[in-house]
Amino acid sequence: MQFKDVVGQEEVKEKLRKQVRSGHLPHALLLAGETGYGTMGLALALANLLLCNNAGETDSCGTCSGCVKVDKLIHPDLHFSFPVIKITKTTNSDDYLKKWREMLINDKYFDMNDWVKVIGAEKKSTVIPEPESQNIIQKLSLSPYEGGWKIMIIWLPEQMNATSANTLLKTLEEPFGKTLFILCSEHPEQLLPTIISRTQRIDVPPINTNDMYEALTKQRGIDSTTAEHIARVSKGNYLTALRHLCDDDDSQVMLDKFISLMRLAYMRDVKGLTEWSESLASLNRDEQKHQLEYMQNLIRENFMYNFGRPELNFMTQKELKFAQSFAPYINERNVIGFAEEYQRAHNDISNNVHSKTVWFNLALQTIILINK
């Protein structure tokens, strides 16, 4: 992965290149932003630049042995840590490394939903468990195999449990020589303050619409009209754009669940809402949070739809079709209430509150809000 392969993000790329050129690269970087903005691609491009045998000022060469090894994710000085299913007391990322490499080689734009499908964890919770920190420390304590940098990319470090995070603190504070940590975080606010204080944070913003359009037309061969629409409604998230291209099944399922909730709540169908709540509670916690984030966004989009300003809307054709009849029910009397309820439910799910209780309470509150 080279910087030229990362969609957009020119300011972030240049900031990273300047740090390398100046020799002032920090020992720990925190790339904060959604995976679809390109955080993993940027991490890999930086690692490639540092491990390249013939690096230029702006990018790796892409052809040397170092670049080939990074491209295949087999460079001995490039390491990864990521959330897994905790099966035994010694479970760590190495147990899933083959599947991780297969996914990452296939595409650099993915999220937790993609990862749990790869490892078969749809109904299970993921975590960066206690043994992972010791695994990281052991790897980085060794001398570099090729005499240069040792790089550890940690994807979604916010999924570290407290024990794992605290064990890693000392290494982050006093790293081994020529060691670089790159933390790719979607929710940095969930990290321990002590972890954040030991990193240099770089916020990765949504991808510029023009850069998204160019990537869709040149890299994916999409016609200009379709590319223009997708680039706009994807709100800077390239992963979302790719899902629009294949009419992503997950998005349709989430839309169907949202529509079902609103219809059942409007009819005050408590029995139906009970069944609806149970179906949502059967998902793993990452999927539940993703559903809540989707519904919160759709509430916002339907509220904005009422203003009659299409340039303010970022919905798919299917979402727009539903909004034509549904949007009037989201207005100034209930939009804030919806936002507060979804955020409360998201926090409760994150804190392992009983899922059925959370979803049924949200369903009951929806009865009140939708009829305002």
C-alpha cells in the first residue's frame, strides 16, 4: 500500500511525510477517524514508506523487497493487533492472522461488520484481550529483522480491555528503539486518557467529495452520473461508497429494521415491538451499535428532508423513497428526543446493559416520540 493508493487525504499524507523527512516521527501515532476515511490505508502507506529500501521523498518505491513484503503483509518488522473472539485464556491476534491478512490484502476499506463476518463472530463480542499486550511487547522487544523500523499497527484500540491497555502503557511511554505504534481508532474518546496522552493524535477527516468522485470513476470505472451521486451521499466514507455500488445487503436489513420499528410504534403494537426488540438483542454488540448509529443518522436525514433542500440530504434511493412519506413525522417536536434516546441506547449497549431491556425501552420511547 502506497500513499498514492489512499483515496484523498492529501493534507494527512503530507503531514506524515513531513514527519518522516524531518526525522521527528513520534513513537506513537493515533489516527482518529472512521475506517472508511482511510485510516488503515494511511497506516500501511506510512509503514511501507519506512520499510522501503528505496523510498523517495513522497512515497515508497513499490518494487523493492521491503515493499513487496509489506504488500503481501509478510514483512517481519510489520505487526498487527486487532479485536478477536476470546476463546481461551491465551487467545490473541496471531490466532487470526491468516484471516486478517486475507481480508486486508483484498481491501483496505472495511469495518467491524466485515471483520466479524470473516471470523464468524456475528453472534459474539470481540475484544483485544489481556494476552495481546504481552504478545505486542514480546514482538517489539526483539531486534528488527531487517535492521530498520519495527512497526505495530493496532486497529480499533478502543476495544482493549482495561488490563490489556494498562499493560501496554509502559511500552507506549518508553518504547524500544526505532519502534512505531500506529493506532487506528474510530472512537478515540473510548480510549484510556493515559493511552491518548502517550500518542500524537492526527484526525483523519471525511474524504473530499471530488477525491471520492475521482476514485470511483478512475479506480472503479463508474460512470460520472452514478459516481457523482454516490460520492455525495457517502459523506466522505469510501467504504459506504463501495457498499452503495453493490447495493449492500446489510444497509437494506438495517433500513428494514428501522421501517419496522417506526410502523410498529406508530400503531402502538406492543407485541410486535417486543418481537422486534428480541430480534435486535440477538445481534452481537457491535452490530447493535451499528444499527443504532444507522437509525440515528436516518432520523437526521429525514428531519433535513423536510426543509426541501436536496443538497442537504445524503440518502440512498431506497431511503429517499421511504422518506417521502415518513419525513413529516420527524420534526422539531421530536428530533432531539430521538437523538437523545439513540445515544442513551448506544451508551447502554457499549456498557453491556441487558440488550433486550435496552431495545424494548427504545421501542416504547419511540411510541411516544413518533406520535408527537
